[in-house]
Amino acid sequence: MLKRIRQLVKQRRSGLLGTLAVTASIGTLSVLLVLGIGQTDSGSATDFSMTPSTLADVHPAIPLSVPDLVDKLAPTVVNFRVTKVQTAGLEGFRMPDGPFGDFFERYFGRTPQEMEPRRTDGAGSGVIISEDGYLLTNNHVIEGATEVTVTLANKSEHEASVIGRDPKTDLAVLKIEGSGPFPKAVLGNSEKLRVGESVIAIGNPFGLGHTVTAGIVSAKGRFIGAGPYDDFIQTDASINPGNSGGPLFNTRGEVVGINTAIIPNGQGIGFAIPINTAKPLVPQLIDDGKVTRGYLGVTIQPISKDLAGALGLEDTDGALVADVVPGGPADKGGVETADVIRSFNGTPVKESHELPALVANTPVGEKAELVVTRDGRERSLSVEVAELDSKTATSREGQAESRTSWGLQLQDLTPQTASQLGIKANEGVLVMGVQPGSPAERAGLHRGDVIVEVDRVAVLSVDDAIAAIGEHREDTLLLTIQRGDGRLFVALTEED
């Protein structure tokens, strides 16, 4: 053994072998890594730039220490001070006809939406993604902003202009108005992120300035009801108001997410937009100021076990088509209500929330191949994807009154009520109330829903609905309801 050691020493002295010792510490853990450094033809060692990404490429299992990472990454993170002008009235309030409207006119001289605007200030975070000063952040941080000021890690302040916004994914790109070059972050690959992997969040919580928190990836692919493109990274790294728009880094020093949402009063639960969602959108936001998406023209929903049983499905995979837009791409391609979309362009659709992103990323005008289940059989359909415009809503894409045994209080639709709900007066019956503890309440029905079908049969009045429900002999009642701009199926089940 001693002889072998002496030989190694001689080799190192002769320039045939070099060693590099790198110590990586996380908490109390220290790891010693010895790397062989090769020689060039000229005899000089290859130059390794020990940036976080380079070190991780050499040996991905050994990350930099958290303090070293923060030193390198903090300069790429900015804090936002945002000024907005908001109306001090009731957002979205529509003044009704009658005495209430007269009251405001008489005593205030104007309606709520006409009241004086007021200036508000907010805080947020962002990450620099190019040396010429482009920033990535959340749309909700800068939406409606009249002034945006960014503070860099070195305390210098710069004005920033909004380049592009995408409310559907809650992403926005800004440009620092100043001379560069600016320190930029490296965008990673969130698909390779693993549950349990360590991550670091840097941001501006509560306006306190650059703050670092660390944790792990708690889950991936989280659906939190934020919109049609929900696909969040869940982390227990502390995220608070003001962290929005800031980066979530992995231990390679790469941005893997944009911190976006928290659960009110929750602890250790934060959500970030995967960076792979943002990367294809950034060029569009810079060039066009907006994102062009594909559009299918369907309203979809998840498939519960109860729905699967009511529809005769063997499993809950896929996206259930609750409604088809007349004249839309799906309608022209032969998609029907109650179809279950199993795959899109060869990509399996396991969960309904996976479909909108697949459609959105499809080039406008391209033919998409769909596999759907209809009446227990699989069918292949070809649909030409159209463009989703800003006005297109895609969901997750004499009075008679009666109560039913399922816990529903129903009422015929009047022309006035139908107009307020944006539907035809002869389409369906209005849910006026839901009995606590009833099958209707357990299924999530509530006042204001409109039942348009019972067991796939259209109902135009309370009498129709009562008759259809009375003829039902199964344990599960399938309803098609109109809620807001979209339709969806609801399965009511009796308790055992």
C-alpha cells in the first residue's frame, strides 16, 4: 500500500494527475469530493468555472452549500415596489334599476363604480432572466400598475416597464430601464424536479427586502383552482405576501419555479409555477406582449367515481366533456357532450387539468388527434385547433316551485332571471335552495345553479324536472348544470 501511495505522489508531481477537493456543507453534513482534472495537449489544466450549474453538471448529487448558493443567486433577484390607482368603489358592481340605484344617485350624486380613485402601493419579487434586464414575475403583482420600481440586491433602484402579461398563467415580463449587463439567473428544468428535493426561495416578503427561505418540494402537479392551466409545485419553503413573482431555486442554482400562491392561514404550504410552463411563453411575451394559445371549444371537468358509475365508465381517467361550444373546433371535429378525452396528440390525459395545457401549446391551425370514449367504445377524432382569444371563456375549457327528495328547491326560470344568468329563458330550472346534509349538498350544488338535463334528458320546467327525477330508479342521479359561463355534470348519490 505504501509503495502505491508513493507512485501516486510521483505521478502528481510529474503533472500526470491533479486533484481538486471540494467540500459541500449542508447543515451538519460535509462531503469531500475529489475530482480528476484532465490535461490539455499543452499541459495546462482544463478551466472549470465553478458556477452552481457547472458544479452540478460535474457531480449532480453534490450541491453547493446554501450560503454559497445565496451569494451567487441573490443578485439575480429583484424586489418590486408597485404603485396602482384603484377605484374606491365596488369592483365589478352593476348598479341595479329601482330604488337602490336612486339612493346612490340622490345621496352621493354618483354610483359606486364612479367614486374617486385612490393610490395604493404594493410589493413583490422578480428574477432577472437576461443580461439586458428582462424580468420574470407574476401578473398579479404588476397588473394595473402605473409605476414599477425595482431594487437590486446592491440596493440600487431602477424604473421598470411592463413588456407583456399573461393572466391565464399569472406570468409577466418586465424590462429594467437602465444600462446593463445585469446578473441573470439560469432557467432549469422543472420536469426533472423530484419530490423531496431541496429548494430555496428568495424574495421580498412583507416588503422586508431580500429574504431567503429553504425547504423541500412537497408535491408536484398540484391543482388549486387558480385557472385552466393549474400545475403547481408545492413547497414548504416559507412563502409570504411579497414573495409573489420571486424565484424558487434548486440546489444546482437554477430557477425551477416562480413563487405564486399561498393558502391563507396555512403553514409550510406554498405554490410555484413550474419554470417549464414559463419558458415557452417568455419569447411571446417579449415579442408580442401576449400569449397565443390553441383553443378546442369544450368545457371539461374531472371524473369522480360517482360520475364514472353514472356514465358507465370503467375508470376515472381522462377529461369529461361537459359542454361543446356550438360551431367551435371540437364541435366541427365531432366531439360530443359526455365524451371522455383519453389522449391528445398521442399524450395520455389522466387528469382533466392536463388537457388545457396540451391544447394551449398546440400551434393554431394544426390538426390534433383525439382519442375519446363514447358509449363504452373508443373513437379517434381529428380536430383543427383554433386560436383562443381574450374574450373566450374556457372552463375547467308565473313561478312554479318545488322541492325534491334529493334536497333541491327548484323554480322555473323567468325571462328576467334568465337574462341575469346569461341563458335562455326556456333552458332548465333554477336551483333556489339546497337542503343541508342532502345528496344535492354533498354533490356541491348551490343556489343559482341551473339544471338543464336530468339523466341526459333536457328539462324546460320544474314539472319536467320533477317528472324526470320521479322516473329515476337508480342510486345515482346524473344532472347537467349551467354554472356561470360553463356546463358540467354532477352526480347525486343516496347514502347507504
